[in-house]
Amino acid sequence: MPTDLALGIHDLSFSTTSLALSHDELSRHNGTDLAKYHRGIGQRAMSVPTADEDIVTMAAAAAAPIVRRHGADRIRTLVLATETSVDQSKAAGIYVHKLLGLHPHVRVVEVKQACYGATAGLQFATALVHRDPDQQVLVIASDVSRYDLDSPGEATQGAAATALLVSADPALVELDRPSGLFTTDVMDFWRPNYRSTALVNGKESVAAYLEAVEGAWRDYSAQGGLPLEEFRAFCYHQPYTRMAFKAHRQLLETCGVPADEAAVERALAATTAYNETVGNSYTASLYLALAALLESEHDLTGQALGLFSYGSGSVAEFFAGRVRPGYQEHLRRDAHREAVDRRRAIDYGTYRELHERTLPTDGGRHDLPHQTQGPFRLAGVRDHQRVYEAA
Ligand code: CAA
């Protein structure tokens, strides 16, 4: 088995929904000072799904450009990570497999651990590729973040999917071997099976995230990871973008380095461009931050990036990636900006109506209105079965 094989992210593509609610509009409804949203939590808008968009349509839309560019012959595993699953038994990735027209010789599985799931998928994928470097693994993170209307969490909703093609000799980011891990049983954020919105202890969730930064970093160092000063940039899970800044200050404090505010801003500013307007996309969020960083004006060739993945409940991982020479030729800057910019702004009333919608559960035939601008749609539910189609 080769030990010095470069393994990592060969391609990265994301998609989001067709609609967006701005925080200006939300603050007009609830009277919150807009500066709290723009500066306090660092959010400007949030993606909102149409009636015919969900984690499956976003996942397929994110992955389709990857399949178009590389073909699917070498993909023998598809991992879909989500905490907003559409079925208790069937893996959502099977619908995606069909929408993408993949060959049948693929193992498809769904993984869940709150916002950490995609990182687990990524690590499992590198192990599979290590075993057979001719194979590629498609790891897709897809989530719709939903809290109760008029709750403090409401301003931190959003939706997106990120697709990562994991391969040997990757074009974008090679993943380093040591990982720092941190798991602890905490009820900071959770969603019982009977609820469509998450429950959260807001302040406790922030504290749990920060404790996990420290715990994962300490383990990363104990595993022989790189020293802090070797890292050129950091990407954090961003439930709202200011959380990343809190996290970085925590990391510096853990390392005994004074947190110079201007330096913290500089270190993270390039990672928030997508998340501040897409909102929380749960397990996809860290990889939207990575996309924003790679697509920024900085030349990161050969540089080490620190990635911190946090999933409430909680499991966290700190790991490092090294940016590959020539990575800029493989980015999808224009497509990503278009996905974000083409969303239609909606008013509060439209958002509220969509938020309160649920799919019928009577087993009848229910067709959904064609609203998405994306390439795939949920056409309806029939006999308790979801029906997807190319839009
Ligand atoms: N101008 C500027 N800033 C203002 C302001 C104003 N007028 N008013 C308030 N602020 C600042 C506050 O000082 C505060 O800053 P600090 O965090 O630096 O102290 C910030 O805006 C938020 O204000 P509050 O704490 O008063 O806000 P809140 O009570 O509405 O709660 C929240 C904020 C806890 C994030 C809430 O939105 C929430 O519960 N969100 C969901 C949970 C979440 O995202 N948790 C993050 C960690 S868990 C995780 O990462 C997993 C996941 O994806 C969910």
C-alpha cells in the first residue's frame, strides 16, 4: 500500500437555493437593529428553498458539474452527509445517484453527525481512495437550516450543498494525515425526529463550539500536527460568520498567542464571502468557507490551511490541507458567484409561507409548483414516495 500518496480534494462545487431573504427584510419585520445582523452575527442574507427544492435537488445540482467535468467512471462511492434527511431509511444519495445518471456499481450511503457529517465523509473517502487510488469518491454535504419563526436562531438559517470529489493526486487540496478529534455529549443543538426545526441552546452552543476548538487543537498537536505558525489561513464551520472569528480567537488563546483583532480579521475575511449571504448550511458550511478562500485573490499555492469542523452534540475535528500547485485553474468561481447572485430576493411574507409549508403525509398524489431555477426539482409526493426530475 503506498504511504506517500497525495490524497484529497480534486474538485469542489456548490449550489444553493433559488430564493434569498435579506437580513434587512428580516429586521424590518422583527425590529432588530440591522447592525446586530450585519456586525454582531455577520450575516446579510439567507438562502430559502422553493417548494420544489430540498437537500436532494441541491446535492444533485452541486455534483452535476463535477460529473460533467470528470466523468463518473471512477466514482465507486457516493457519501451524502446531511442532518436534514428526507427519509429515515433510504439514503438521499440514491436519488442523487439517479439524477446524475451514475452507473450502478456505486456504494451509496448517508452519514449524519450534525454539521460534522461531511468531514467524516471526507475522511472515510480518503481511506477508500488510499486502498484503491484508481477510485474516486463523491462526498456531498447538503442541508437546509431551519429554526422556529421569531426565535433567536431564525437569523442564522440558510441552505446549500457542497460536492467534493476525493481522489489521489488531487488538483485542489491535499489532506495531511494527523487529525485532532474531540467528542463530548452536550445538548447544544439537536432535532428530534418529530420536528422539522432544530432546537438549540444558543449560548451553550457557542460555548460548546469553543470548547471543541480547544479540545480538537490540543489533540491535533498531540498527534504531531503542524505548529500554529505554519498555517497560512484557517477555515471554520460557520453557523454564522462571526462564529469563525470567535473560534480563531479561541485557537490563538489556546496556543498562548495574543489575539490581535486586525490580524484575526485578515486571517478569516476571505472565508466568509459565501456564508454571509447563504447563511448556515450546516455540514456544507465549512466547505463553502473553503471555496471562498480558494477563490479569493490570495495565491495559496503550497500553503497549509487549517480546517475546523464542528457538529453539535458534539463531534469536532481539526485537520490540515496543503494547497496544490495549479489549483486556480480548477476553481469554479464564476459558477459559484452566479449561484449566489441569481437567487431571487423574497419578502418576509413569502419566506414565512414557505417556512410553514410541510409536505402532505396522506399518501395521495401531490404535485408541487415549478419554482426552482435549478437543474433538478422535487416534482411531488405520490404514495408516500418523493418524485424527483430534471427541471
Ligand atoms: N450592533 C452590533 N452588534 C450587536 C448588536 C448591535 N445593535 N446587538 C447585538 N450585537 C452583537 C452581540 O453583542 C453579540 O456579539 P458577541 O457574540 O460577540 O457577544 C451578537 O451580536 C449576537 O447577539 P446576541 O448574543 O444577543 O444574539 P442572540 O441572543 O440573538 O443569539 C445566537 C445569537 C446564539 C447565535 C442565535 O442566533 C442562535 O441561537 N443561533 C443558532 C445556534 C448557533 O448558530 N450556534 C453556533 C454554535 S453551534 C454550531 O456551530 C452548530 C450549528 O451549525 C448550529
